[in-house]
Amino acid sequence: MRLTVPHMGLLSTAYTRVLRQHGVDMQPPPAATLKTLNLGVKHSPEFACLPFKINLGNMIEALDNGANAILMPGGYGPCRFGYYGVIQEQILRELGYRFRMSTTDNPDRLSDMIDTIREISRIRNRFDGYRVFFLILMRMAALDRATALYHYYKPREINREDTDTVLRQAVRLIDLADSYPRLFRTMPEITRMFRAIPIDKALNPVTVGVLGEIFVVIEPFANLAIEKKLGEMRVEVRRGVWLSDWLNDRFRFRPFRRNQTTYAKKLARGYLNYPAGGESIETVGKTLLFQKKGVDGVVHIMPFTCMPELVASTIITRISKDRDYPVLSLTFDEHVSEANIITRLEAFVDLLERRRDEGIYRH
Amino acid sequence: MKAFIGIDVGSVTTKVVLIDHAGTVLWHSYRKTQGQPIRAIQSAFGALRRDMGDVVIQGVGTTGSGRKLADYVVGADVVKNEITAHALSAIHLIPNVRTIVEIGGQDSKLILIRNRVVTDFSMNTVCAAGTGSFLEHQAVRLGISVEELGNHALAASSPARVAGRCTVFAESDMIHKQQMGHNLEDIVAGLCDALVRNYLNNLARGKDISAPVIFQGGVAANPGIKAAFERELGQEFIVPVHYPIMGAIGAALIARTTKKTRFRGWQVAEQQLSTSSFYCPDCPNSCGVIEINNRDGVIARWGDSCGKWGNLGE
């Protein structure tokens, strides 16, 4: 069995090496390119969202490369994503592919995840299953930590692309850290690498909170590398949704990090009292949090036809009015115009800079 | 004499202005880009040199969708997006302006300003209905020039109701109205109303359009559209004298803070520049990479998503 799992940000780096070491024949899809997107779009229903299309493209490319089993996170989900696996399986079968498909039944339950690992790998012992699963989670948290450092150093870098090079090296080091001790030794090393980047210490960059549907937020291919673009405009990104937080809310592997979903629910109270699916509650709650914390503005990104985020976008427009807080909503799909996105981001950053200057002059 | 240049390379037209430090327009040029932005910039600079060759250029700003290209051609000190450029020139002209309606060749913008700061903006994302290109196309179809369109609209007695959600449907609806026997004036006025409705539905939804409102961009030349806006919103739309070149003026205004200019000098009008493009074969993204060449070789490249070509060019 050659197993493939569709990409989601850096997630595949967290599990591929570890699972291989336990006997899983992993065949990760090639990194998403225009070809992936075109394949996905060609075989998807038009109004399925961008994550569906990129996932499907990933699956087709992986199957073409020799994979014969697909694991799709799903079961029930926070939005349509929950039944995507079922539809993708049907589309692939109609295209004539032969493969085994499994969908995680209940991605919120730890025992379910451990069962999945024991099913696909040589691991039989339940305790070993936990050990491996938590190592994967810790590796994901390490990848997110490196990304957060990237957000801090990118706008301050003096030589263009320095920070991107360091991030690539950091991801490589985390990939190689295949045991708990190695991972713990790697983290200080990564911090040192970022600290060594020559930066403009005097720069006090504008800060922008990036929020929205989790797939488009964490997948640079889906959002036209919006975090890099902002960094190049000398903006410090404060990302509001992280894959490791999503996992931590379910599996509590970082005991000192508060449950972000519960926290967002508390923050959103008054504007959105019930989760409306997807990351809607996080988007609303964290917009309010960023406003309170003095982050200069929020960029809200979502896939076209994403219902939960559309609900959230209407509510944060209201927050923006009530609290005089700048918010920019951007929608992504295969028809997105990069020139349009860049112009709007630049104008938004100008707006934030001007507002900040006015504030300085006034006080 | 010391002066600043602003260049606005739009989808349909290329605008070049020369201003003094106070922001007074000394010279301006407005010409069709005709798909050849480099040539349009160069011919504008040729004319600028002939007319105003003795001025000392202290700063150059570029804006518009071709702002990056313009930067490589002339050597710019600031490269700014068109929203900021339009806002700055409008604020310079009317300091208490609160709303800017800008409709150009292929895009339209709504910019809200409070206390001289942009507080909100929107831009058309999916549909070019209501922009200059569409109006021009329809004028040709009706057998009149785009300049006459507005006066025809003003002469209408009872504007026809034209569907304005989509350019294709608007066109077929206009044909239908012609076949029903509506006269030209009423159809043109109906078209203006439809475009205004389209603009307000797409860009202005939920936004507070309050006076003073400035109406700029090429389409502001059309008194029919201006009248339709004023009817729909019950507010006066101010069309500045320099309405089609406001973006270029904004770019020049921003360039006023330049300390030492990167402007390459008047020879930019004569330099031999050519562009070429190729698809990068290194990954399936197949990015279309654009190269600008002068006689000595490649001077700039862009268009790649990974940065490997763009970085070589610097």
C-alpha cells in the first residue's frame, strides 16, 4: 500500500518521515503547482471551494506517481470539507483510478487517530501509537513556531529572500528531527538561525492580523503567498489561525497553550454567539482580539463560495464600522487576479501607515 | 526650474504630468496605451522634453497597472498603487473631500476619506461593466463616438431601463431596446443609469458616500454618467479640471519627498528597449517571465512566482 494524504500547509512535513520509519509507504503529492490546480479544477464541481480543488489535484498527481491509497481528513467536519472525501473518492473512481480510500471518521477523537495510525503502520502497541502521534503534533508545532519567526523577521530583513532561505532550512531541520530529543535540540538552533539574519533594527513595521478559512490561510499556494507579499511590503504578519492550535484544541499536547476555539468563542460573544462553521468564530473573535491588542488592521481571506467565512466577513465589516478598525476581505479561487490582490494589499498597507502616522502626530 | 513627474500607465491610456513643488500642473499628456506601454511612455517623454526640456526633474512617481514597467523604463523614485495615488491628488485639490469615485478604462474604485486619511476603499474584482472600455465598445456599436455619449444621454426624455448586472446582458438588452423602438438618446441614458446601478451595487454596498464627492478617471468626461450618479444619490459630483490625470498627479505629489532622484534623464525617450517573454520550464507552474532588454542585455525580469528570475534581474 502506497499511501498519500492531500497537502495542507506544512502538515506533510510533520508526519511523512515519522510514518515512513514505522513502515508506512508514504507517497506525498508533489508540491502544488498550476498543474495541480488545473487538474483539480477540471474535475471538480464549479462551486466547490478552492481547498476541494487543490486537494483533488493533489490526489490525482499522487495516484499518477504510484500511490494506491488515500487518507482524507474528514468524517464530519466543521463545514462542507467534512464530506469532501466521499465526493473526491467518487470523482476519482469515475476517472478510472483504482485505490483504497479511508476518511478519518471523527478527527476530534484521539483514539480514532491512534486507531488510524495502527491501521496504516507497523505499530501495534497502543502506547507506541500515542508516542508517534504526539511526536507528529510536536513537529507541527515546531513548524508553526518557525513560521511565526518568519513573520517577525521577514519585514525587517535587509537582504531580500534571506528570511525565506532560513525558513526553508528550518523546515528541513524539523523534517530531520525524527525523535523527541532531536526535536528539542533543533528548536534553539532554529531560533539562532533566524537571529543571525541581518535586520533593520530601527524599523517599526505596521502589523496586520491574517485571519480566515484555515486552508487558504496556511497554504501559500492557495493565497498567492500573501504572507510573503505582506512581509515584502514591510508588514509584520500576526497570523490568527494555526494548524497546531487546531490540533492542540483537540488533543491537548501543549498544556500551557489555552484552547483557542473556546477563547475565540468567548471573544466573539455579542457579535457571533454560535459557531457558524469553518473558522467563523475564530475570525470574529480574533478580529476583536487584534483590535484590542493594537494590531493595526486585519486581512481576512477565504475561498470563493465559503459560507462560514462569508458569514464572518459580514460580521467583521460591522466590527470595522463599530470600532473604526480597518479590515480587508479577500476571496481566492482559480480566477483570482494577482494584480488586483497586490493593488488592494498595497492600498490597505498605505491606509494603515497613514492612520498610524496621524495617530503619532495627534498625540 | 524644478519639477516632478508623475506617470500613470493604465490599461487603456497612459498619462504623464509635470508639476511644481506646490502641486500646480505645468504640463500633461494623455494618450492611448494601445497595448504598447513602453512606446506610450517614451513618446510622452519625447513631447515633454520638447515642450519643457529646461526643467530640472527632482523626482518621478509611477502608478497604474503598468507602474512597475514604467519604473524600469524611466527610473522612478516611488512606485505607488493607484488607490493611494488617486486619494492623494483628490485630497490635495479638495482637502475636505470625503468620497472619491474613480472610473477608468478597465477598473473602477470607490475611496472613502475622513480627515485627509483613506479609511476604506473598494475596487471592482470580477466585472468590468461600467468602465471606460465597455462604454467605448457600446458607443462604437451605436455608431457614435464615446465623447458624444454623455450629451446624447443628457438629451433623453425618458431613459430606457437597461439591465446592468453584466456587460453581456447589458449589450443584449440594449439591442432588444433598439428593436423595440426606443430612440438613441433614451437608450444611452438608460445605459448610463445601468452602469451607475452596477457601480453602486458592486462597490458601494453598505458604504457611506457623503459629500464632497470627487468624480475622476476617464469616464468622468461623460456628463450622462455624472448626471445619473447625482440623480441616484442626490449629491453633487465634483469633476476636477484634471479628472483623467488625477492618478498621475498623485504619483507626482508623492515623488515630492524625493531627496536624490533615480530618474535616468531625458535619454529615456530614445533608449532602445524591447520586451520579451518566455515560460519558465523548471516546474509545472510554467510562470510567464517578462524580460526588458536594452542594448546591453537584460535589465529587468519579473513574472515568476518563486523569485529565481526576478532576483537575477536586480
